[in-house]
Amino acid sequence: MVRQLMSGKEAMVYVVRCGEETRCAKIYKEATQRSFRQAVDYTENRKVKNSRQARAMAKGTKFGRQAQEAAWQSAEVDALYRLAAAGVRVPTPYNFHEGVLLMELVCDEHGDAAPRLNDVTLSPEDARAHHAMLLEQVVRMLCAGVVHGDLSEFNILLSVDGPVIIDLPQAVDAAGNNHAQRMLLRDVANLRGFFGGFAPELLATEYGGEIWDLYQRGMLQPGVALTGRFERKAGAVDVGGLIREIDDARAEEAARRLRMQTAA
């Protein structure tokens, strides 16, 4: 172990040496700070090993909580391997054992650990380029059947050759989770809001709706040309979904302020 890289509510992250290689080790904590509502949304339709685990998780027993935490951790590991194989810009995973995930250390141009996107000031040109690259990654993820579910400037690293997406324990199956569309739209809106602060013309784009519409129609594929324009169809208002969006926005803003206070 070389040094601690960061500490979050879900895990401690360290820079470690493996023979001649410098890598990153993520050591998970118990997820006691996640709300039950969010956990239900993210874990909907996730598979568990057997019916005993499923019953224990539903009852909230000690064994069930342990099984739920193991499933939460393995979701990130599974998503990392799946997305790396699909060519998505995520850290290369090497091993996972007893709550420790060993993966690539993402570096900047100096060979140091890459900064998170929220710690970087961008020119309008760089903001547009990084935004376009990340939209390509969102599309590639969705083509692989995965929605990040919590994508923002706080879980994207800026490496020497562009953005790298991290923190995937909340990743959801696009086809099997009823909240996947809402999460995809929120992920893309988060990118728009952040990069729009440096390149204001991005604030008028509607990539999220366009991407999901192409996905639903079976026309989404890596490298697809996006326009940033999408006309929403008029219809009945989903009041429950709207309330969830408001609650999610409030929770995200509270978490953002807490992270800023912690960083200060």
C-alpha cells in the first residue's frame, strides 16, 4: 500500500503496488448511509444466488443485509468487467476478493492520480470535447445494457487521454429495471448541466431523450450520430415519476453540497 487516495461514504480507495505495477484498491464499507428508496430503485430485478438470500434480503435480517451488501459490491465488479469488454472508458478491473476491488490507477499527464472532473476548470472547447466523448460512453454503455445511474462530475476522472467513468455499484440493467429510463435521462442531464457551465450552448440540448428513443426503437449503436434535439410526446403526466425526479434532484444537491464542504 502506497497511500490513501480518497475516502467516501461507500469505500476507501488506496494507491497500491502490485509487483512492478501501480494500481488502485477500492475497499468497500457497509452502505449504512444509502436510503432504502434509492436502494430499491437501483437493485430492482438484480439476481441473487438463491431463494434463501432473496427471502433474507426482503426481510432485512442480518444475513439479508450482508447478502444485499455483497450484491451491491458485485454489481460494480460485474459492470466494470462488462463495460471494459464493451470498450467503455472505465478503469480496467483486475481482481475482486473479500470486499476489495483491484483495478487500474487512472493517471493524468504527469503520471499522478487523475483528478475528478469537478476539480477541473475547462475551456469551452475542452468542455464540448469531453461532453461529446462522455455521450459516446453513455451510448456504448446503453448498447451493453447498462445505465450508470449516478453519473456526474463527481464520478468521472480526467485522465491524460480524456474522461474515465468510475463508481458503478448503482449501475442498473437497462432492460430489466423500470427506473432505467429516468436514470439515463438524469445522467445525461447531469453532464449537460456541468459542461453547460463552461459551454452554455450545451444547456439547450436534449441528448438524453434522443438516446433513449433510439434505444427503444432498436436503432442505438456505438458511434451513432446524435443531434441533441428531441421532441417529447405529449401525454399523461407521470406524477409519481415527477415526484421521484424532484426528490432525486434534492438528494443530489444535498450530496453535492456535502462533498464540497468535505473537500473544503
